[in-house]
Amino acid sequence: MTNLDTIAVADSAKLKKKARSKQKYNPRSTRTFYLLVSPWIFGFLAFTLGPMIYSLYISMTKWNMISAPKFVGLANFKYMLTVDPLFWKTMSVTLIYTFTSVPLGLVVALGLAMLMKQKVRGIGIFRTLYYLPSVISGVAIAMLWAFLFNKSFGLVNAVFNALGIPSFGWFSDAKTALPTFVLVSFYSVGTTAIIMLAGLKDIPETYYESAQIDGAGKWGSFLHVTLPLLAPTLLFNLLMNLISGFQIFTEGLIITNGGPNNATLFFNLYLYQNAFAYSNMGYASSLAWVLFIITFAVSMIILRTSNRWVYYEGGEK
């Protein structure tokens, strides 16, 4: 190292030391910071972390919410995995529903987003109409679907009968109940479609122009421009919809209450029944923790493998 380099390093060290000396501790700023974040900290500790820790304790007890909890260790989890047949039934129903409705819902939402991107008169009205079902009460929507798909007097079967098609059992048939739930899940794709639309609008038009110059058609532009640049938005929607799919509850409770023959007994519904119908809060808490672990594990797997297909601006994965 030359003398000039030594002098430059020394001067740089002096400048850094001088800059650090100017950053004096300001107790007033610190108090203001903690004062402003204290509502969030209190809310997190009181309404999130605290209940989670308590539910973990309750999951290791036998508690009917009347007498004092009785500690049983991991007995609830052992019973769940080795004895309770409804655990595996509800898990399979929930997984089938989630891994069917979520991919199909993403496809439908992407198609709607591409339609809503078109520059036509009155497109804002269609965007509002597509999004509107997402803000309606889940109970009201569930009752509406129960009425529309009723086997005896439902509007859907009435239309089919007018066309000479026999009535379907829909929610009342164990073979068609779960597929019908997947079908009606598309009513809520409006939120996903709006987020997709925002992602599509964020893609510069110059990329499509370059693709056309290179000879790519609409399908080629979709595969090599739209999907790669929309990947971060797809990842976000995939995670949010998976979490929502694992937690399906309202529709199952209102429309079928888990029937027929437990064909639509979703995991969250079974958890609710154990907690408030059977007064078995300890076992319900253990079910809740299993659902949390599965949801967390699936989300982490998707995030860890997303670097293979998610591309961000600048070419970074």
C-alpha cells in the first residue's frame, strides 16, 4: 500500500468516526418512538402472542371450559394421530378443497384480470362488479349459494329442468358436495383479480413491443413476458389463497354443517365443533396448532422454492 493509499484510508476512518460522533443518543426521540409503537406492541402481546402461548398450554390439557384444565401432555396429539378417524377425514377434505380451488381460482382470477385490463368503455363498472362479492358478508353469500343449489327448489336445478337436464344433488349428495364447494369458491376471486390487474398494469408495454418484434405472438408474449413478470404477484396470491383455503369455515357451517356423511367436514369446522359443540377445548386447541403448523410448513415450502420461478425486477430471483 502506497503512502497515498494510507492517507486515504486514514482520512476515511476519520470521516466515519466524525459521522458517528454526530449521531448522539437522543432520549426524547427514543421515547417518542416507543410511545408511537406501543399500541402495536400491546396489541400483539395481548391479542396475538399471549393467546397463542395460552392455546399451546390448553392443547396439552383436557378442558371442558367448566372445570379446571387437567394437564395431559401430548395425549391430545396422540389421540388425534392414532385414534381419531375424523382427523384424517377432515384433513383430506380440506387438502382436496384447498389444492383444487386455489390453482383453479388463480387461473380464473388471471383471466378476469386480463379481461379487465382491456381499454373499453365502462370497464370500471365491470371491475366493481367483479370485486363486489368480496365485500359481502360470508354468511349471506353462503345462504345464497345454499338456496341456488338446493336440490328441490334451487334456481340452478330449475334452469336445468327447463333444459331437460335432471336435477343434481349438489350440496346434498356426498359425491358432488365438495366439488360444488370448489365451484362456488370462485365467487371470491374478485380480490385476487384486482391484485392481478395491478400486477399486469405494472408490466411495461415496451416488453410486449420487443416480444412482437422478435416474432412472438400473443401466446408467446403471455408465456415469456406476462407470466415471468407477474410471478411475484402470483406468489403473493398463492400464499394468501392457500392460507384462506386451509381456514375455510363459514360456507361449510352454513350450507352443509359438514354433511352429507362428513363429505364437507372441513378442518376448521371440526375444530369449531370440538370447541363449542362438544366442549372439548383442549382437543380443539391441539387441532388448531396442527392446522397452524401445516399452514406454516406449506407456506415455507412455497417461499423456499419460489426462487425457481419467481423473478423480480433487475433479474434477481
